[in-house]
Amino acid sequence: MPDEAFLLGELLARALRHLLPVDEVGGDLYVLMDSLGLKEADALWLASLPEPLTADWADIFRPSHASILASCKILALRAVNIALSRDLTVFADDEDITKSPFFNLPALVDHVVRHPEDFHLWEAQRAACEEQLQAVNKSLADLGSSVNLIFRLRLLRSLLGRIQQVIGLEGPASDARKLAIAIVHGFASQRRIMTVLGSSTRRLARSILERTGRVGEHYIAENAAQWRRMGRGAILAGVITTFTALFKYSLSVAIHAPLLLALAHSLNYTVSFLLMQAGGFLLASKMPAITAATLVDAMEDPAKDQMARLRAISQTQFIVTVSNLLGAVPASIAVDRIIHALRGHPALTPAEAEHGVTMLLPHASPTILFALITGIFLWLSSLATGWTANYLALHGMASAISQSLRIRKRLGAKRAATLANWVKHHAPGSVGYIVLGFLLGAVPIVLQLFGIPLEVRHVTLAAAGLGYALDAGWLYGQLHWHDTLLAFVGIGFIGFLNIFASFAFSFLLAIRARNIGEQQSKRFLREVGREILEKPSSFLLPLR
């Protein structure tokens, strides 16, 4: 069983037990068993031994009455200490903390061990404790989760189960070998750090994805009117990206210190993304990682039409992507013509214009690899969005801001309510955009300091940069139509790979977090394949 009450402490303790030497001879039984390197096969072997063989020595597994009493009280006291901690009691429905079923657990365990005939009292108390844990779990599903809370809920269930095992040894029909098997199994699983880490993070991942899925609902057009409105907003997002690309070129010329350049690029991207967030304009590459969680929601709910949801996601993705490009490429050419009229030359030099085209050629540059990595950055930013939404919900941040006496005193009640509303509806998306801005702006430059070449291949930014490069190439008389066509093919590859990578990572994580079986996932993918072959246009344009 875990020794610590917090996940990080438990992971550190297990790692140190693996790394540091211990005195097995002078140590206690725990140290000796931990040094044996027990495996699951040892527990299975112990369980497979025939009864006649174990009948004569099975009692060596049975502790004395005093040991059973001490063990049960220690386990109960530890459970009370965890269950009545402040961050768990806030989820309970008890009017008074003394009414918690955990409050009198040590006294009741002491009584039952001394009077085995009252075993039914323990069973009733354990059922009440389990009911409270289920209520807390439901609250976490509604309000948000954290790995430490999830870890402690699992630890509480383990403590209740161990008390059940130890108290049961006082009964006449008890099987001490079952306790021995449980202990051997525990030592075998304890050696796998990823076991405890995986079980604690899966529920958090589910909560984050649920929050991400709720955000993703706003990125899906439900009818033709919304489809057109999102398209118009996406065109404006493409226009904003035009200036982002222009500032990117200007900053690269003006700043030569790598870390300052990384900060400048990050701020450039972040400000542009936040402008899109404030205006409600959609960026195509941002959508897949968020809408994937919404699709898995539909897969999990039999009442929802998962194929209809996928069509709506795909149609919205298509119009937003095309609209981003329609906004970025013409706007960048128009801006470049204005610069040429004012300065007498385009925004890019001949060398920069040539590089702006050749870097997009799929056969002459690592564009495909860079586009995939950029898609991973987009997925990571969606996790930041979901994590922020989960954190704000878990701590009731919106309500806390609107009701805070200090904030209401400084801002006034109306402004405090406005700030709370912004935190609830816009803070998660803003944090996701900030993370994306720094991933795109800082990571490539930092990696280049270590000799790792990496460039951003973001579809809308690449399209805006291509507009500047094409116009400069035309004005300099060095534009080649063959390279131009291949560059647009490269833009298509970048868009597809950005969307594919971010959607795939988010989809796989959502399936794992929600325990959707492999068979159901494969059946859904086969369904999608048939639909694409039969009605490919239905995934691009909404039906009348």
C-alpha cells in the first residue's frame, strides 16, 4: 500500500527505494519483502497451491489478536487523517464534520476487533464510507479533478479494503492465505511506478478532456448560418495572421540575441492569438485537438449520433481552414503592395522571398516533419486549455472572484462580475493561446541553441508568409510558377498534418481516458472509412 498521502511524495519514495541500498538483514519484514523483487507470478503461484499442502502451515500468515487490533487502528487512523483533510471535506454533504462516517472509524474498528460478533457494524460503516467517496468522486466529475485528490480517494478505498481483510482474520472461516496473496501482489505492483502514476492521472485526463470537450462545442457549426458566420470570422483571423507573419520577418531582422528573439516571437504570436480570442475569430489549426474530445463524448454516449458529430466537426474544420487561407494569402499580398508603394521595395529581400517559397516545397525541405511537430504543439496547447478550465472549476474561481470582498471593494460589484464572467468563459482559451504562442515562438530557437534545427510550419502563418514571398518574387521578377504550385501543395500538406497530428493525439488520449474499448474504436474507424468512400462531400459541405 502507498506510504505517502500525496502522489508526488509516493513517486519519490518509490524511486528512492529502487535506487538507494537497504539493510535487508537488519531491516524489518517490509524491507525484506521489498528486496525480494516479487512479481505477479509469485502471487499467482501462492494462490495455486492446493489446500492439503497449505493446511499445516497456513496459520503462519495469521497475525496475533494484538497485531490485528493494532493494524486495524493504524489503518483507520490513517484513513481518518486523509478523509477529513480540508480539500476533501469541502466536497462532502455533511452539515457537521463529526457526522462523516470516517469520523468514528477508529473507535468502531477497535470495537469490532474486540467483538467479532458485531462484524455487521463494520460492514455498515464501510458502506457509508464508500458512499461518501462516491459522492466526492461525483463532485470531482462535475467540478474538476486533481491528481492528488484522485490519488487520495484511491488510497482511502485501499485502506478500507485492507481493514476488511485484516478484521476478517478474526473470523472462524477466515483464509489467512488471501491476505498473504494480497500482500505479495501489492509488493509486486509497488515496484511499477507507472502503475500508480497511470491510475492517478487517467481520471485527471478525463476531467481535462471533458472541459476541453465543452470548449470544443463552441468550435462546431450546427447549421448553415453558424457555418457562414464561422467562415467570416476565420477570414478575419487570416488577416490578423498576415500582420503576425510581417512582424515575424521584422523581428528576425531587428533582433539578433537568440533569447530576446524567442521572447519577441512568442509575444508576437501570443498577441495575435489573443486578438483572435477576443474577437471570436477561429484559427483552423487550433480546432482539431479541442473538437476531438467532443467526438469521443459522442462515442461514449449511445444516444448521440457520432457520425453526425464527426461530419459537423469536419465541415466546420473545412470552412475555417479555407477561410483562414482566403484571408491570409490575399491580405499578405495587399499589405506587401502597400509596403512597396511606401518604401519602394517589398517587405522581403530576394533571398528571403526565395526561402519563403522553397521552405514549403515538400520534396526540398523537412516541411512534413516540421508540420507534424507543430501539430503536437497545437495538441499541447489544447491540454493547457483543458487543464486551466479544470483548475478554475475545481477551485470555483469565477464564483470566488465575483464574491470576493477585496475584489468587489477595489473594482466594484459590476466589474467583479464582469471579470468573473471573463475568467469562466475566456481564461481557458486565452491560456491555451499563450502556451501555443510560446511553443511556436520560443521552442524552435531554444532547440537551435543546442544544434537541433526546428522551424514552425503552421498552416495559416505559412500561407501568410507565402503571400509575402510570392508578391516579392513577382516584383523582383524571380517567380517560377512550378515552385509556386508546389508551395501551395506544401501548404495543403502542412494544413493536413497540423490537423491530423493534433486531432490524432487528442483522440487517442480521450479514448484512453474514457476507457473506450479497442473494438469500439476500430468499429468506429471502419464506419468512418465507409462513409468517406460513399459520401466524401458530406464531410466537407453541409447538406441542404
